[in-house]
Amino acid sequence: MSFGRRAGLPDVEAMTPIVLVVTGRVTRDVVPGLCAELEALLYGPDGAALDPGAGVDCDVGGVVRADLALVEAIARLGLVARRAGGRRLRLRNVPPELQSLLDLVGLADVVDLEFGTGAGSGTGARPGSGAEEGEG
């Protein structure tokens, strides 16, 4: 006799995270555009937050230079995410040089970091406390 079991946890819906992919060189001029893009993903046309239980992922694996402009962008994106219902920004594919900069300015504890390159990479997520926006 066989009982058909469903895969996964019973009565738990998988939440698809909201994903923003950042590529190329990030300058201070593009930071407002990135924030607007994230806001468009988070809010509907009526201004209501979409999918309030979903996480906010930012894939930074495609950036060509980790500098303070990128750190400023991450700080501001984290602020946008927190304003949309207290969500935390989770960074994916964090290059080592960006991790060092985030540690240096104190933002490594404000965002969750995932290291590696690719969807199946191991996570090095670090729990942090919700803190103020960093300066870039």
C-alpha cells in the first residue's frame, strides 16, 4: 500500500522573493533610478505594497566595480525595502571586495549577505539588526 505524499512542508506556501539585479558600473547618478526600480517592484499603481510577505533580493554579482557609490546604492535600497513593510534587503552573489567595503562602513549587519556565484551557491547569510542608512 502506498500513500501519496506531497513534496515539501504541508500547508506552507513558498514565497517568491522580489529580485532586483544590479549589473555594470554603479555611479551616484544611477542610485535614484535603482531605488525607483525597486519601488516599482514593491508597490502597485495604487501605492499599496505588493506581496508584503516576500523577501527582497538584490543580485550584485554583475557589478564591475565595488566602490562607495555601490555601497550608497545598497544603503538606499535597504532603506526602500524597510519602508515597504519592514523588509530586509538580502544581497546575492556578493564579491569579496564588496563584502570588505560593507564591513568597513558598517552595513554588513544591516543587509543579509549571500556569497557565491549562482543559484545553488551556499549561503553565508548573516543576521543583523535593523540600523540607520549608511553614508556613501
